[in-house]
Amino acid sequence: MKLIIERDASGFDTLRDAWNELLLQSQTNTIFLSWEWQTTWWRHWGTDELYLLHWHDEETGRLLGLAPLFLDRTDDGQRRLLLVGGIEVSDYLDIIVTPVHAAAVYASLAAWLVSAAAPAWDLFELVNLPAASPTLAAFPAHLPPQWSAVARQEDVCPLIRLPADWESYLNLLDKHQRHEVRRKLRKIEQVPTVRWWFSTPDNLARDVEDFIALHQLSSADKDDFMTEAMKDFFRDVAQVMAARGWLGLALLSVDERPAAALFSFTWQDQWLLYNSGYDPRNFKELSTGVVLLARCIEHAIETGFRVFDFMQGNEIYKYRLGGHDTEVWRLTVRKAQSH
């Protein structure tokens, strides 16, 4: 197994053809590790401290593992190695490797961290690791025994295992929530000026701007989150994902005025709810956010998706609509302190 280290973003282009092929076979197969997401993230949030590690079969050259890393500094000045995509906007991250090659890649990564080829660092943090990732338990075993590796739960990601039809989904909900979903759908159907749709290339730019505006209206926290830099990131992500057929941007309007929006991705058999927005000043009696979410769940069922993932956060609406927790974890590696 041969390790190659790229320091320049052109390394992403070198790996483009093999990247997603490896990802589809990897132990953590998520859109946030796709070549498209990783390169888009890097364009907006990357630093000049890229360490793109990739492992290949020495005889065939076949890509066996990927660890896209970068160096930044914490608020207290510690030098920290992170996976590209960390920390805030990528719900799932991991080292990209097939189960059969994981042990060898972990060992090589640990050896690199010790070596002079690695930058000077104080913390190595693997954030947003799915609880099912073998990295949590297996990677620390390859580290020097005097180093510390501490894993802690970072957040929850509620999801629904989708049944085969809408009525079966409703029966997953408790009696009260089932009644509420049906009541809200019936009520909004009586309003002739209500319509909802999925964005298409012809109206994507307009719909993204409506989503951003609704997101900012939703709460003070969301308004603070949606900086000018973040707006540019969402615009770029929407274009990149739409070009691959992986974007599910849904909007609902009342009287031709934007009322609710859901920014989702599709990946394999999963529907991933990434972010949302609604107008809290108007149409409150129509529960536009819940209605649009219910319609998206119904659409996901009808089009054959097996999982509806609400992703990070324990907001109550996720559980009312049938979500059950999965977990994401953070693994923090520290070198032994010298005395």
C-alpha cells in the first residue's frame, strides 16, 4: 500500500474519477464525503494547509483509502487537524476506506501523524463520525499508547426507516400525530392559492434565494448562521448537487408568496433533510412547514427511498413525524504532553 500526500487543491481533480467509486464501497457512504461536496466545501472554507492523504495498491494503482485533512487553529491557539468538511456544515464525516483495507489505512495514518512529514499539530479531531463507524473503536488502537484518544457523543441524527406506502408511514406515528398530519393536510388543501414544487434548473436560482430568505426569517439563530459567506456556499452547493440530480429543494407558496422551503439531498436510498425555512409572520394557521415536510416524506416513499434522515439536531418536530435517534461522535486525539 502506497501513501501519497497532496498539499494543493489540484489533488482533488487528480482523484476525481476514483473518489466516488471508493466512497460507494466505503464503510461510511455519505454525500458529505462525495467528491462534489468535499470540493465545494473546500472552495468556500478551505485554508492553505491542505493535507490530502490517499492510499493506493502498489501494483495496480487502485485507490484504497482517503483522508482529506486540513490544519486550522482553535480559539485558544491550538493547532488542529480536521477532516475536510468539518465542523459545522457537514452532518457526517469519516475516513473514506473500504472495510477490508481499513486496518492498513488506520495504521498508515497513525504512522504519518507521528512522522516528520506531518505538520506540527496539537489536536487531531475526527468530527461527526456516525456511531456505526469502525473508526471510533479501531483507529485509536493504532496510535502510540502514550497519546490520548477520547470519543464523545456530539449530536443525534433522527431518521425514519420508510415503509412501502404513505398509510403505513402514518401508522408509525402515534394516534395524535397521525390525526394532526391528516388534519393539516386537509386544511391546506382547502386553500386554492397554495402550491408546492421541487425546484428545477429553470427556476433554481430564484428558489435558492427564496429558501435563503425564508431560512433567515425562521429564527434569530438561523439569521445569524446565514452570513453572506454562507449564502454563497448554499448557492454553490445547490448548483453542484442539482447538476448531479442529488438536490431536493422543495418550496411551498400561498397567494404566490414564499411560505416554506426545505433544502434536501438524495443519496442512494436516503432522503437527507439538510435545512429548512418558513415565514413565521404569515400563514401560521396553515402549518406550512409541517405540510411541506409531510409532502416530502410522502414523495420520498413514493419514489422508493428507504430512509428519511432529519440529520443533526433534536428538534421536536423530527420525533413527532416519526424520527428515531442515531448518533454522531467526535474522536479527539492528543499527543502526550512533554515534561
